[in-house]
Amino acid sequence: MTEPDTTAILDDYLAAVDLGSNSFHMVVAEELGSEIRLLDRLREGVRLAEGLRDDGTLDPVVEKRAIACLARFGQRLRGIRPERVRVIGTNTLRQASAAEGFVQAIENTLGFPLEIVAGREEARLVYLGVSHSLAVDANERRLVIDIGGGSTELIVGQGFAPHHRESLHFGCVVSSRTYFPHDQITEAACERLEKRVRMAVDPMLEEFTGHGWDQAVGSSGTVKAIARVLSENGQGTRITRDGMYWLRHRLLQLGSVGALTHMKGLKADRAPVFAGGFMILFGLFEALDIQEMRFSDGALREGAIYDLLGRIHQEDTRELSIVSLQERFHSQVSRNRGVLAWAEYFFAVARKSWSLDGAHQQWLQWAVLTHDIGLDIAHSGFHKHGEYIWRNADLAGFSRREQLVVAALLRAQRKRLPPQSFFAGLGVTTEDIQAVQRLAVLLRLAILFQRDAQISCNDLDVQLSGNDWRFVLPDHTTRTMPLLLADLEQEHENIAPDFHLHW
């Protein structure tokens, strides 16, 4: 008996893995036209945030627990095409600055690259996931709150469009550990955490309340647990202000984290982080004057699925972010299209011998289309200004890795080409450094030829051997294009000793 061929079925599958600070989640879905059908939801409580040390490393015990979970997730991902899978890391992985080995272990275990996203990008994906889980109303305004293990995301939007996004640097794991460290739930500790929440919300309060909302929606395990406890204790099917006061009083009555395991409706694995998560939501109810909240199963992983579906069907949020950058910083769009044509030409020449792939090509395109944005700040050091913008801007759709790579390319576009060690200092991961340095050469050549040459790609013959470029220029070059020759001479000096130009 032959094994059934499942390749055709898996071609329609999509998957998203959410490496949260408290739990790891995975959803697997099937694409059905312009819609998706969720097939599997997997969740394991890993509590990654518990293992984060002050020096940016992770406790080996927690790392081992996380990798064991991902080995199980990886079995379900087999057969799904790489471009249809997203693996997303959130707050703890953002904070784990010295855990590059762990990141590599994640990618090796799952077999897919990890995207560590910024807080506001996490918030965008959460809103997208929640919006798709609700009845679609293009005019409905909503407030969405997601309390994770290491951070809390707040978003106000309308329909599928988020308007204001914020990420607060505390979540249920970190807050439970910080404010209830000795298993005791006290009035003083609750008041301290509530005060911290109010102080964090205060700078954004006018913006959020000014937008307003027709309904408040909560996602994540914390909100789900609170809704279940209230329901099973006769406090209604939705989270209300009265219900929150009842539950706060109940927590103080029980008085300890251990006693929470006896609370009706609360699962044992949620008890250690429940007090911190509850008091965050209580503080948000008070600060934002929320009267009632409903729970949504949609969250970051579902948002990542829908965002991925948009990329597949040429509705990539990252393209909109590029256009926004160009408009905001008055990029010379027409000229940069010419630079892009040269960049694509040089990329095709180098692709095979330099082992470049489609992801590298995207990085180069984004860098080309925005390489001049720093000029809007100042001509002097514009490459540094461009790097700063890419490194720090809130760019919807981009992972931290992508932003750091493009920032490094913009920094390396002029003057002497930095050595590979310099790129490591810019935050480029070890596996990307060689490719980024090579892409910087392609970017520099594209800018040079677009600026100086009165020729097209068809007039130029280019050969690449190792890191040596050889250009066969038209016969009239010496007479009609002296500036091009002078710039090639200067560029030859700037990219040496790692690369060489010959003509």
C-alpha cells in the first residue's frame, strides 16, 4: 500500500508560531480563496520570561523547555512551504540581547526563520487577529487589549485598521514575579501595580480616549482566564467593571498565589501569573474608564496568518511602509527607480556566486527605495541619518531583523565600506553579516552607475569572480564619461581590500 501524497494539500496550508513570554502558540490554517479555515491550535505554557536574566541571557533550563515545545510544534509544520510559515518572537526575545545561540536553536528546531517584532508591530498583528475574529463592521471603533507574559499591547482602531498602537513594557509573568514575589497577594502590592499601569497609560490617555471605541475587546490567556473565572462564579458572560471589583476583592481574600488554585474556573497552570495579569487589566479598566469587555480568540498568531495571506496576494504591509517613508522624508522616487534597475542588474550577476536569495533581494530593494531619506534631515552624514530612521522607526510589517539589516545597508552606502566586524556592531546577526556586506556593494554600485553613467544596463558587460568585479565599458567612455571613471577609481579604493573593481 502506497502512502498518500499530501503535497498538494499542504500547498494550501499556512501556519504561524507565536513565541510569547508566557506561552508558545501555533495555528495552522488552510487557504480557501480569499479566506482561511483554522485547522489546528496548539498552546504550551513555557514561561520564557521567567528565564530572562539581567545580562540578556536565558536560563538554560527555560531554553531546554522552550526547544522541547518547539520540537513538537515542528512536527506539525512539516510539509508546509517555507514562504507560508511565520515564526514570531515578542517581548522576551526582544529583551534577550545576548541569546543569539537560542535564536539559532529555535530556527534549527522549527526549520523556519524567526522574526522578532517590535512592540507596536506586535500590537498591529494583535489588532488584525482580533478584528478578523469578530463580526466585520467597517464603521465600528474598538479598543483592543492584549496582556502577554512580558508586555501589554493597547490598540484603538476602526474596522480592520489600527489607528493608535502602544506597547507597555510589562506583562503577567514579569508583573507577577515583581509585585507578588513571595506568593502573597496584598493590598499594597496591588496598589503599586495599579499605579504603574496608570502612569504608563497617562501619556497616551488623551489620544486613546479622543479616538473612542464602541466596544472593548480583550485577547490573550489572561483575559480569557478572567472571563472564565467571572462566568463560573456567577459574574456574567462578559468582563464588567463590577465583576472586576468582585474579583479583586476575591484575590485579596484568598491572599496567596497558591490559594488561587482553589478558585473556581482558574486552571492550575494559569495561577502563578494570574494576579499580575489581573491587576494590569484592572488598572487599564480604571485608567481608560472601561465599563465592559468581551473576549476574542483572535490574537497575534491569527493576525500573522492574515498578514501572511496579504503578502502572498500582493497586499504586503511592508510596501505601504516603504511608501510612507518615501513620502514622509521626501525621497526622490523617480530617481530611485533608476537605482533599483541597476541594483536588480547587479544582483542578477552576483546571485549565484554570492549565494544570494529572494530575502536578500528584498532587503536590497527596500534599501534602494529609501537610501536617500536621510537627506531630509541633513546632507552631511545623511547615510547615518537614514540608518537611524530605519533602526528606530515604527514600520508596520517589518521584523527587527529586517529593520536592522536595511539600517546597516543605508549606513554602508557611502565613504569606506565597513569591515564585517562593523556590521556586527550595528546589530546584524552573524548569519547575515557576509550577505549584508555584499549587498552594500551592490547598493553602492547601483547608486554610482545611476548617478554617473549615460548608459543603460544593456550597454555594460559585467563579470564577477569571487569578490572581483570586471566592467567592460563602451569604447567612448574615456572621452564622454570622465566622471564615471573617476568615481569607479574612488569606489575601488573605498571597497578595498575586501572587494575590487576592474575596468
